[in-house]
Amino acid sequence: MAGDVFDSRGHEHRAFTRSGVSITASVREQGGGRQQVEIVDLSQAGFRMRTASFIAPDRIIFLTLPGYNPLEARIAWHEIEYYGCEFVQRLHAAVYDDIVRRYPLFKVRN
């Protein structure tokens, strides 16, 4: 995802902290209908979601979290029912902090 950095051995170093969350949200592809998803982690650069529906990589989606305006994102990868998505515009730090505070899980990962 955008914000990720890889060293010469291919080890990933993230530019933004990822927080585990549990959020029931909806996504909509351009020109498509809404589908329910579960957001399982979040950073200012993107998020990981779980859904039984297939969405092709590189597709643009609009993520709607309860209480927030839709956020535009791109499908970066998928593996089985998990999808990694990058925001078209990074979340402002205050918005990220508010979402994580509202929907905490148990741990924060770097």
C-alpha cells in the first residue's frame, strides 16, 4: 500500500501505524451497489477489509464508515476474503484518531 517502504531484503516497513479495529461498514464500486464489509485494520494510508464478495484489484471503491462521509480508496491486493485498500487521499491524523477511538480492537501494530 502507499506509505509502505521495503528494504533491500524485501522486508516491509510501514510509514503509518496500523490499528486493529472492528468496524461494520459498506463499500460501493463506481457505478455499483453497496455491500457490507468488516474493516479489520486501519492506517492513515489505507485499510484491510473482509468481505465474501469479489472486487478486482485496482478498482476504485467508496468506503462509508458510520458517521463519516464516503472515503475514496483503491483495491491494492486481495487474498481469499481479505482486501488491502489504499486511500486516494490519506486520512487526516485527527480523523484517523477519532475512528480508532470509536472502534478500538485490542492492539496497535506498526
